Amino acid sequence: MDFPAYSPDELVLIARSFLGAQGDVLTEEAEAALRASCELAVGDGLIDTLGNGRFARELSRKAAAVRDLRVYDLHGNSGVPSQDEITTLHAADVTDAYQQLTEGVSPTV
């Protein structure tokens, strides 16, 4: 069975929905990085290899994990991060996650 690839707009909606369900929010710059990542994945012919809708979910999960490491590095074992720090994704979180997901992946076109 062959499923058509999602558009960048659809991927952004999926990712935002997933993030919202987790209680995470994007800065304006992170929103732009999310859109750019989805456009790159589709435009570079990577989206089918990356799993189409699964890509949006995995990008969201990885971005949150990158954020968690960033917050931990900032506060270590002794500091207490604010609610905003533990729920807000920055552009670097998204771009780092995209790089991790696409490292070594070849286009299918």
C-alpha cells in the first residue's frame, strides 16, 4: 500500500498537535525552524524514508529531548528550572533534532 507524502503544512500541524498534547510550546523562532525542517524533509525527498507522519512525531520528541538536555545543562542537579524552561522549545532544539533525524538518510527520489 502506498500512502502519499504529507505536505510541509500538514507535517507542521501534526508536530504542533503532538507538542500541544505533551504540554510543549514553540517560540516564534522554533515555529519557523519547525516549518523549515518540514519543508526540507519534503523538498529534499527525505519524507518517505523518514516515515512521513512519523517524522513529525519523532521530530517533536527529539526536539523535546534536546530541550531537556539543554535545561539540565543549565541547571544541573541543583537548580530548579521554571515551568517555561521545561515546556518551551527553541529553534536550536528543533534544528538539532532535525539534524539527528536526517543524519545519514538518503533521498528516495
